[in-house]
Amino acid sequence: MIDDLKRFTHFAGRDLNSHMPVIEAYRRMYRVFEPIRVKLVGHALTAAEIIELLKALMHPERRK
């Protein structure tokens, strides 16, 4: 679309490959989410639960 149709030209010359190995991050998040999921009937995620899920996204070696 950028080169052939001359659309979205502000993206020209950029690497637009969004493929990343994320399966391990999703597995970590799932392990945190699964115990929470069973308690979600009738209420939404709390801020603390969301924070825990987002922490799981980061690789353990990069956590402080």
C-alpha cells in the first residue's frame, strides 16, 4: 500500500514487521490470569490484578 498505492507515505522506509516471539509472555500472563478468571463472574479486574498481569508480561530477568 505504501509503495504501490502511494498511501500512508509517512511510513515509507520503516520496518513494519510486527511479528515477535510472544508465546512465552502470553503463557506467563495466562498462569497469572487463570486463578483470577474463576473469580471474575460478576466483577471486573481490579487495578492490582491488571498490574499483576502486566508484570507477568515482562521477562523475569528484566524485572527489578
